[in-house]
Amino acid sequence: MPDEVLPLRELELLDEDARRQLRDRRAFWWRTGASTRSKTCDADGTPLLWALTEEPHRAVWMPLDATPVPDGSVGIYRDGGARIAQVNPPSDLPGGRWQPHFATCTDPDRYRRPRT
């Protein structure tokens, strides 16, 4: 018995629904967490810009230096209302580039969590 294959239109609808759910989840994380993040680093007083990482099921808040730099390793795009950080973005991603604050912080180990 051959495997049943979903028609292309049904696959596209499933994909659209998954993208919509992800966008809604990110928007919820953004609304509930953006205002609670510190605007400056407690260690060195540097202004911070916060973004969510791209992980679809477990996004993490990423602190970035607030000033864009030409050789930064993080690009930012908007997904709904959420600011999403893309590490090592393709060169055609519009917008500026930012540096993760851990790379420039005077005391980064103060805030790092142990890897699990």
C-alpha cells in the first residue's frame, strides 16, 4: 500500500498555520517580557537593546549593545510585534547589525547561566 501524500495546498495551509502560531507565541513573549528587561547593563552601564532568539519552541532573551556596528554578528527583524535576533544573518537581511552584549561587557560571567 503506497504512502498517502497530502496535497500541496493542504501542506501550505499547515505551514501557514505553524508560522502564525509561532508569530503569536513570539508576540506573547515579547508583550510579557520586553518591559521587564533592564535598559542598561548593571555591570558597566552600557545601554541595552533586547531581542528574542529565533528558536521556535524556546526563545531566549538576548541582550545586545544598543548601538549598531557594521561588523556585528546579530541581525534583527520584526515578526509581528516581536524583535527577533538572528545570529550570523545572511548578507541580504535588511537593517543594521548589532553585537551581543556578552562580547563587550566588562563582567559577562555575572549574568551567564550554566549550560545544561
